[in-house]
Amino acid sequence: MSIEPADYVARLRARANDPGREEALRRDRTERRRRIALAAGAGVLLLGGFGFWLADVTGERPPYEPYSPETLYEASWPREWPYSENMPFRDSPAFGWAEGADGIYVPQPMPSGEFTREEITAVLDDVKTLLVGTNLSEETLFGGSEPAAALALLDPRGAGDAVRKDLVTRFDPDEVYLHETGIRTRGTLTHELSAAGELVVRADYSFVYPLVSASAGREVLPGVPEVARISVRRQLTVTSRGGKLVLGAYASEVGNHDCSAPRDGYLHPLFAEGRWKAARAAEGPLVDPYGEKRVLPSGPGHCVAPTGT
């Protein structure tokens, strides 16, 4: 049974405002203190007052670590708690987005200048092919060969090697794999004629990837692994010239990637603990990756600490 995005969001808000939610969180804290008190009591027998000190200083868990998550329905968990395979897009606007290439909508154009409807559509389709091949192809995403067919659409004289590499999203298959729910995609594709009469296309798209650790990762609930989400946003302008796409303005931004990781061509997602630490260490305010009207700083590879993914 499918759930409409609006109904899902309304349900989340209702649960977040449910008075029982605070009571469940209170029970969670009480249960943790009770178990620590029992452990501290055993410590008293062995180490005297040290056990009481231990209980006192460890009575509060880190905000990203649910101690007894079964006490609260997962849809109502605080944002700091881990995402799980049960609800990989919990607390994310991307839940209601289209999946994969379906999120890149090619508008039906009208003839413009010297360009026919069919010619404009062909250029828009090429831009979509470029975005799909570099951001959505699983063969490319997880260490496969370079998306040669997609990159061949670009005029090599209009994009340097650094930008061409940045156009491609990749993850280390030994580190993570894509959750079965798939990638969420949203954005805009527009076109216009330049003063010189050339066809100019602007694309602004965000991609949100739910990822699971390929190794024995942490389980949020028994048998339910944790999920990390990475958001990638790309804003680019291309001009159709001589059958090629000439890249003009370009900017990209990645949220919830480990900015301190080696530049090995892969994106490395942060799970709950790493996400919390990165937010605390961030210089300046956190960035909302879903701010659709926000213009990115020019240039590739901006790594940010997001408000959420």
C-alpha cells in the first residue's frame, strides 16, 4: 500500500507533536539510568564510591545514541537519532521526491529562434543523459568505469579535468552500498536563447543517496542496520554548440560527506555519530541542502555540514 507524501509528512508532524512522544523519551532516559544504576551498584561492591561516580558521569547518553529505541515509534524519533533501513528517508523532504531518473523532468518546449521543438528537446535530453550517467548509474556510482557516453556529450574544451571528475558521483563499494529504496532526485531544467541566438540550458538538481555500511555496520534495532544519507547538488549551465554541450557556469555541493577524508574520488558518508561530531565542529552555520532558491558558490566540490539530508 503506497503512502502519499503529504499524508506521510502530516503523520510525522502529528507524531512529533504527540504528548506521548515526550513520555516515551522520558521512559528511554529512565531505563538507561536504571541499567546504569544497576551496573554502578555492582561497581560499588568492587570499587566503592567509584561506581557512584561512574553512574553520575555516564547517566546521559550522546544525543545520536538511542538507548532503548523500542520505546518510541521510529517515525517520531528525534532527528539526531540514526536513520535505519526501516525508514531510510525519515525526517527528509526527499521522501516525497521522485526516484532516480524520474526526478529529471524534460519540459515540452516551444520552437524558439532558429531551433525547432525537436532540436530543443534533443538538447534537453542530452543534458538529462549527462545528469543520469554521472549521478544515477549504479555501475558508475559504485566504482565502475567512467561514464564515457555521458561525458562524451560535453565539449572537452569547455570543462577542465577537475570539473569533469567532479561531475561524477562515486562511492567505494567496499565501504557502502545503496539501500533498495533507491536515490531521490529533484530539480529544474530550463532553457533560453542567448543574445547570440544560441540555446542555453540551465540545470539545478539535487540527489539524495541512502547508504548502508558494506561491513558489519551498526544495528539501530536488532537486525536493522543504520542508514546514512548523502546529498549532492549540481548547478550547471551549458550551451549547445556544434552538436556538443559547452559547459559554462558550474557549482556543486555535497552534504554529509566526510570533508576530512582523502580525495580518492569517492564520497564517504557520515553515520549518526560522525554526523553529530561534524555538526559540532562546523565553522559557521549549518547549511540547508533543500533550500531550492539558494545559489551555490561557484566552483566544484563544496563540502558542507548540513542541517539534515
